[in-house]
Amino acid sequence: VCSKSPDRHVVDEAIERGRRESEKSTEVAKPLVFRNPKNSKQISGF
């Protein structure tokens, strides 16, 4: 967004809000699980 845009403050506020949320996140990232026929049944509970 251009610095001359009348809505620039909306974008800046959203970016700042995202930064604050990411800083207080204590959730641990889970590894990606690539599905295959065998683990697909385990993941889905069958």
C-alpha cells in the first residue's frame, strides 16, 4: 500500500496486530505428515 493511500493506517494496524499476536504465541509447530495409504488409515481412525 502506498504511503499516500488514505487507508494506509488500516494496513499498518493490521501488520502491528499480527506482530503482537505472533510474539505471544507459545504454540509448538507440528511436523508435516505426508499421507500414504498406510498412515492415512491411522490418521483417519480406521
